[in-house]
Amino acid sequence: MSNWLEHSVQVEVDVPIETVWSLWSDLEQMPRWMKWIDSVKVLEDNPELSRWKLATGGLEFTWLSRILKLVPQQIIQWESVDGLPNRGAIRFYDRQGSSIVKMTVSYAIPGFLGQLMDNLFLGRVVESTIQADLERFREYALNVKAQ
């Protein structure tokens, strides 16, 4: 039995939506700004699927993810199909020259881990890490824009 936890964070990026979309839609680039993501590999024979590896504090998790919904410059929605249970969406909002990026992530915590950890503490760590990832993305996007 698992408990699902969900977090939503967002950041405003002073970069046009086209640039923001271009960076996020290239999934293999995500380790550049997502601290815990060690690697992402889109499968050549099925570009809807990608293999993810998360590594932090000596722990390592992998999963296969499927894109459920992809609307250019609006949303990328996914769910895992094996490995670490997770799902979520990245939404993009055009602000005429700048963009809002909102990420919602849900993940399952196995029952035995939930008993060992304080979910509120874990939630704060995950949410602050995702917020920091989006802030790193903002800096990355601004650097790309400046080039």
C-alpha cells in the first residue's frame, strides 16, 4: 500500500514562451537544472517513453515514463509506467515576453517508508528542492536567452 504526495511550485521566467518550451520539451536536458535527476534518455523506438534516473544522498531510483499529454507551449503531462511511481505536469503560461512555469509532481511513498518518515518533513524537502530546480531553470533560460 502506498501514500501519494503531491507538490506544485511555479516560477516566472523573463524569457519568451518559445524559449521556455524549447528547453523543457527536450527532456534529456533536464539534469542541467534538476538537482536530483541524474539522467533522462528518450527511447529511440518510442519517443513518448523516457528512462529516468534519480540519485540523491546515496539513494538511486529509476523509472520509465510515458508522455500522456503534450500541447506545445502549454503542457507536458506524464506518468511512470514502471519503477518509481510518479506522475505530474509542467504547465506553461505566456506573459507576453516572459513565462510562468508551473510544475506539479505526485509520487508514491511505500507504506513502510511512510511509517519511518515524517511525510510533512519529506514534503518540505521535496517541495523546496523542486522550487530550487525551477529557480535554476530560470537562471539557465536567462543564460540561453543572453547567448
